[in-house]
Amino acid sequence: MSHIFISYSRSDEAFARQLAEALSNVGAEVWLDVEDISAGMNWSSAIQQGLDTCDLMIVIISPASSASRNVEEEWQYFRDKGKPIVPVLWKRANVHYQLSRLQYVDFERQSFATAFKQLHGELRRNGLRLNPLPGVSDTSAEIPTQPQLPEKSSRRVPALAWGVALVAVIGIVGLFALNGGFGGGGDSTPTSSATATEQAVGQPPTDAPLSTSTEAPAPSSTPTPTSTDTPVPPTDPNTPTPSITPTETLSQTEEAATIGALMLVIQTEEAATLAGAAEQTAAAETTAAAETTAAQAASDAQATLDQLATLDVLATANAQTATAIWWTSTPTPDYRLTAEAQLSGDRTATQVAMIGATATATLWTPTPAPGYAGGALIAANEQWSPVEREFVGATMLLVPVGCFDMGSEDGNDDEQRIQTQCFHEPFWIDKYEVANGQYEGLAGQTKPSRWQESDRPVEQISWFEARDFCGLRGGRLPTEAEWEYAARGPDDLTYPWGNMWNEYNAVWSGNAGEQTAYVGSRPQGASWVGALDMSGNVWEWVSSVYLPYPYDASDGREDMDRTDGRVLRGGSWHTNDSSTLRAFFRSWNDPNDSNNVIGFRCARDYQDGDLDS
């Protein structure tokens, strides 16, 4: 049996459990700290034992795990031992540079089933003996090439920059030493008058070596100045005048090397300054810039295009200034000034190109992706991969725009007749049923539940209490149509996970032991958007009044002040009939009533900016 160590952050525990259970189902022996460390056992010793006995490590990548010292120590230990590591991307994050170079399996942008198939194949390629996936004949396909994960930013830039600058300065000192020192003297041979005149003409340096031939140069269209010629400098009064006069004149090759080294010094000095400023800015920033409206963005983009002509003039002027500095009758130019002028010309040209590209990108408005606000409707469940965000301490899932057939012709009378419901705006729904810990932390009230562990669902709660709690979170109860769409999707599934009953995918009387289970304990029963426990554990209040179909949100059933019976969805731990756990099954209760089989989850309207973080 293959031993797999899962390294993760505590905030990703639900996903870690889901992954561990799926791996166990294909014959892997998984080491997970919450399950494999017995009471009274030393924590660090137990982890050490797990690291030593396991053959392969899965690292769950998320912002929390990237910031966890324990997670880094675990995978570093595995790496030092030469054991294979497979990163699993759960939530995008900047990672250690050593992890960023490894191929990873993307569970963030793919469905769990698709990503798990790729993980299964990768583990088998790493020598793990796993059982074949049910209904899948080939799991040896390569993982699709993924973009490299971003690395954590380094805080060593200033030191590195100054190191490069030091090397450049040493190079300059060496050049001057070879040419006779900084103060003249030595045995260096002065350049010929012709060479000095060539310098005065000021051709920009090239990488080609100067010729040492004594033969006369070939004729050219440009007259060759004699040793007595004095070139006429540019008449531009803004042309800088050299201020440092070395005793010795450098050759053209030495000038090129000196100016190149000085350009490197200037750039590294600036890099050090900018790196320090960036660190201070990063520490001070607490809010993101406000979004620019589309009209303003287009206006700004046009304004940047108007800058191109001016910048083009500046680029030409800078280039002329740089040339003028070379073309001077003084044989001893200020090399740092020359380097700065060349950098200025280069940067202006780069700025013109960057502003042009930015303006073009701003004026081009991309079409929103299918499922998102303004995008095309999702036509099949497989077209969507779960998207989750945190709101007021709760994990919520985006339910995309799309349509489905609400109800069933094979169900009870109150589930008929089928009607097509479409959602042209996305919305959010809780990934988990509201748990005791969350309820007490926000509502500030004693948990009403019979089973009061913090990770079990709240029960014994009335419809009015559930409605008011969701309001405290800035949300609401989902409508009956929203709840069923989040459970079934455009494929109109019978159960959240598919069309066939599976007793292991839900908490019901067949496996509950006469009590609730912790929320999210059946990850294999997730719906197409990633919602857990939509079949079983506790019945869930929705906002709708229990009225006959067809569903019509404008017929009074969504009046939040009515005292009529309210709809319940999903079944519970006490349900003993799988037909009651179907995603289109309807029940109801008095909104003032409460008992230990009824809980709830919240929904939230989609707002601009929800996906920015």
C-alpha cells in the first residue's frame, strides 16, 4: 500500500479531508495530522514519524499554506530526503521558488473529478500503486502544462543591487589602472593625434575592436579629419558641458567599457532606492485603488495616446543630447553624464512603447467569461469550475449565470410541473451549512443546537432566526429556485453529485448514527458549484413561502414578512428514504418552529468588485 503525506494549512482542512478520502478510496494510505495523531502523542514526534514513513508528499497550495512555517519545514524535509513532492493548487498564492518549479495539479480552476484524475495519474507515474478509477480506462495522461506559480517576493534586492554596483566600480578602477591611474603618470603611451581627433568627432562606441593597422583608411563619403581639424560642436545651448577632466584620454574601447559600467552603477543605485521605497509602500498600503469607470478608462487611454507625439519628440531630443555629449571638442568628457544621457534616451523610447501598449489594452474591452456577470449563460455543469471567496468569515461559492429545469415529472405532485428558470446575474451561496461556531461568533448568542460542537451545523433554529442571521452577514436566505439551481445545475441532476444514489455521499439515517456530522464531512457529495451537504445532515430553510409551482418570485412567495409555511430543502441525518434526499424534493414547516433536523445556509447578491481580491 502507498503512503502519502498531506501537508496543508489548518484553514484548508476541509479540502485536505476531501482529498484524503478520495485517495483512500483508490487504495492509498494517507497520513493526515488531524486523523493520524492520537490523543496524548507528542505532536512533533508524530509528524516526524509520518514524514519518515510516507513515500510521497502532497502539498496543498493556498495563501495560508504559503505563509505557514510548519508546511515549509515539512516539504523542505521531504525535499532534503529526495522524496517526490506533488503540489496541489487549491487557492492561488505566491510560493517558495523551489515549489514554483514543480508541476502542479490545478484543483482551483478545474472540477474536483477532473483534477483528481490528473493527480491519480501523476501519483502512479511516481511509482505509487493505486487502484484504477471507476469507469476510467486510462489515467496515465500527462498533467496539462500549467503556468508557473508566482514566487514569493525577495527582500534581498537592495543587497544584490549594491553587490553588482561594487563589481562595476571595481571594473572601472581596473580600466583606469590599466590606462595609467587616476592622476596621470606611468608609462602609458598617449594616443595619436588622429585617434584623439576621432574621439572628438564622437562616434558612439561599438563592441568592435579598433584596428591596429598602419595602412591608410579606405575612402568614404565622410571626410576624415586630420590631426589639426577642430570639429564644430552642436550649437544647442542646452548641450551639457563636461565638468570632470581626467588627465589621461581613454581609447574608444575603454570609453565604451567605462560608460557601460557607469550605466550599470546608475541602474543598480536606482534599483536599490526603488526596492527600499517599494517595501515602505507595501507596508503602508491598506486599500486598493478605486475602479475607473469604462468611460473614464477610455478617456484616459486616449489621453495617453496623445502623449506619444510629445514623448517621441523627447526621445529624439534625448538622443540628440546624448550624441552632442559625445560630439564635443573636449577630449575628456564627463563619463557619468554621458551614461545618464544614454539611459535617458533608452528609457524615453521604452516609455513610448509601454504607453502605446497600455493605451491599446485599455481601449480594448474583453468579453466577460461565460458564467460571470455580463458573460454567456452556462449550458452544462462541466463548463464551470468552483469559484470561492470569503465574506464575513464564511466561505461562499459563486453560482454562475445559466438556466435549469426546476422540479420533476417523476416526483411528488408539489414538484410538478417542470419550469425553466434562468439566472442572468450570478449570486453567492455558502459552501457549508452554517455551523455553531460561526453562528455564536456573529450572532453573539448561545448556540440553540442539540449538538453544540463548533463545526457541527446549527439546528433547532426558526426561519426568522435564520433570516436575521444571514442579514447580519450582509446576505440573505437563498430562494427556493436559487437553492435548487446551486444543487442541480444546467444538467438538472437528481442529486448534487449526479443522477445515481450513493449512500456514502450524504449524512442520512443509514450512516449518521442518530446525530449530525461536522459540516463538509462528505466532500464527494459536492454539487457542481462546490456546495457541500445539500443532501442530508440538516434540512435547510430557504426564503420562499411554500406555494404550488410554477415558481414565480413576484407572486408573493418571496415576501419576507409573511408568516405562511416556508420551504425546507435537502433532507437530514434523520431521513431514511433516498427519494427525500433528491435535489428537487420539497418540504415545509411553520417558520416559527425549530427542531434538531433543521438548519440553513446563506446566500448573497453578487456585487462589482467581489472577484477583485
